[in-house]
Amino acid sequence: MAAPKPVGIRLERKKDASLLNWNLKRLHPPEKICVPLRQGSRPCVRVGEQVRIGQRIGEPENPEEATVHASISGTVTEIAAAPDAMGGMSVRVVIQKSTEPKLAPGVWEIRKGWEQIPAGELEAAFQCAGLVTTDLSAEPVHSKIKRHAAASTLVVNCCEPEPYVTCEQTLLLSHPVEVLKGAELLRKALGAEKILLAFETCNFEIGELLKSKIFFLKWTHAEARAVPSLYPQGTERLLLQNWFPGEKEKAVVFPASTAFAAYEAVAHQKPFYERLVTVGGECVVEPRSLWLPLGISFQDAIHACKGVMREPERVVMNGPMAGIAQADLNVPVTAGTAAVLALPKEITKKGPEEPCIRCNLCVNKCPAGISPVMITLAADHQELETAGIFGAAACIECGNCGYVCPSQRPMLEKIRTAKKKLGISGTKPAGAHHG
Ligand code: SF4
Ligand code: SF4
């Protein structure tokens, strides 16, 4: 099969600042956290109840859903709906921290013989840990495994296409063996034959590290493969479509950080209550990737990195290309939050929108092969049906079209609005994975 012609943009990576500190730290718990319950789950604690770290606080209403766990110990002070970082509302369990952190029984205890655990029991272990994928879809891992029961290849996504974001890179540099062991657990649960670890060519050190660990583990069923450092080539859909076409039909992609969480869930019996997040952007005093408890506010996440040295023009979740701008910094970090970025004016400000000059640049740089210009012009005229005909549903929300547009047209915003009006959902932003 002929190699695909990659469509993408070579972006300035801006990752150095948050990589200066790649010793991973956990911060002292904030005064309170607001853990959002998932749609399809209900609270199983009451206001006034004492909870411990890792304790179950949300029960699934159906077998496909995941449990939700407390990320700090303390007292439940409120259970109510509030805005989330995706622009919607979700029910949150508010926990006021206790003086001493306390773990729920069994949490962080090594599970005896965890490497020999039968494949049939792994799904239950993931479900019990409330393990969800660490991308914006936050799909329960046990459900994703069920959906891909026929997969023969597990692709572990070690790419990080958005500028500034380094949490996957930091995790892979610090814990390569744990990521591999977690990938092996996922492979076993899927019943797949092989593992392919996709890393970006510019991150050759990650590729070398993975290859050397695979060699020492004597694994013949795993391979690390480079993919071009072109935005957004590291995103899930493009990874399979462009770089693993032979595997496309029988492959399933999981982010590297989900593999790591799978390892922790099985080996350490640790529920999924925290994740690595990059807190960065030019305005943050000490940009870095660090472990944050799920439910911590964006404000507290920035505060954990010594706050801001100048007022950000915009705070975005997950990246400057496809990220979602936040008006309220009280929104909580969730499983899909890879980054909290405080960006200054010179990065976020474009000039005033001007008329389209039909240069076709947006079409040439669209990795989905659709016509961003026609979709947005149709949307401008409220011709939603036409926007749909030009392929709005296929947009992966990477932001390339707006990035290259010389007329400063807010392409992504226009397309997102059109998709919303058309009732098109389920496509996660391309830079959201990192996965
Ligand atoms: S945001 Fe959508 S339309 Fe624009 S370049 Fe990306 S995939 Fe194409
Ligand atoms: S890049 Fe901008 S100006 Fe050029 S065709 Fe696309 S929308 Fe029009």
C-alpha cells in the first residue's frame, strides 16, 4: 500500500518550559475539590459524610458506565450541578479536605500475582477502579474493550500533537516500563496479538527508551514506531488512517497515560482519581506537568504552579489549536484534561475577521479532506444543511483551518457552532488526547 501523503502543519512546539521540571510531583490537596459525576452515574455518598481517597462516591446506573472515586479525603459538603470545562453542566460532589489525608482500604496496596491475573478478570478490575480513557471522550475502559472485542492490535498513542502539552512525554520519560506493563494488561483484556507504540519522530528519545525496555522485557509482540511530527497526525483517527492502514480495521487506540492508569489500577489497586496535567503557557510562573486530583479547579491548578506572572488573555483546556477557552476558572479538572494553559495576548489575539479571499489554504491543510471554507461560508449564511453537505460531521476539530487563514476567520468556532446546531456530536477535538 502506498504511503499516505501527510496533511498537517509543522507547529512551534513550545514544550521546553514545562519539560524543565519533569520530576513529577503531587501537590498538597487543595482546600476543596468538586468531583464531577459522570452522566449515567449517581452519587452514593451523602452531604456530611466523611470520605477517604479512592473511596467510591458515584455509582454507575448501567453496566457500561464507570464508578467515580474521591480524590481527596474529607467531608462531603454539597452535591449539586455546576458548569464544566466542556461548556455544559454536570453534577459534582464537593469535598472539603480533612487535616490528615486518609486512603480508602486496599488503595495503593500491591495486588498479589497481578501479572498472572486472568484476562477475563481484567475488565472487572478496570471497572472497579473507575478507569476511563484519558482523552475528552473519557470512555470507560471496560466498555471500550467490549466494543473492540475483535481487535488484534493495540495501538498505544505516545504522541502529543498540541504545542505546550507535555504530560504524556513526561510520563513516558519517567515511567516507560509501567506504561508498557499497562499496555500489556490492556492487550490481554482485549485478547489482541500485538502492541504498537506510536511516537512522534521529534521525540526520538521516547522511541529509543521504549525500544530498549521492550528489548529487556524480551517482548516479541510489541514494537515502537515513529510517526511524523506534523499537527494533528498524532490524533487517534489519523494515526490509524494514515500510519497503521494495514491494522485500521482490527486495531484499537488507547493513550499512553490510559495504559499507565491501567497498570496502577491492576497492580496497585488504585482507583482512577488523579491524572497528569500540563499547567503551562507564557503567563504561568512555573510551567510543568504534575499529578492533579480530579475535581481540582483550574484556578487551583494554576496556583499549584505558583500562579501567573501576568494576566492571561485566555485560559484554555488542552491546547492553543483545538483547546476550549474557559470563562470560569472554577471548572474542575477531569479525565479529559491534559492541559490547563494560561496564554497571553500575543499568542491568542488575531486581527479582526476579514472576508474570505478564496486562497484555499484551509482546504489544503485540512487533514479530514473536507472544505472548511465552504462549511464556514454556509454557516455564516445560516445554511446549515449545506454545511452538512460539505462535510461538517467529518471535521476532527483540529483548528488547522483557522491557524492558516490569512483573513483571521475564526474557522473552528464557526464549525463547532454549526456542528452543534446540526446536532453532530461525538467528535472529540483533535488535540484533546493526546490520545
Ligand atoms: S478544524 Fe475541521 S475543517 Fe478545520 S482543518 Fe481541522 S478537520 Fe479540517
Ligand atoms: S484560508 Fe481563509 S481566506 Fe483562505 S479560503 Fe480558507 S477561509 Fe478563505
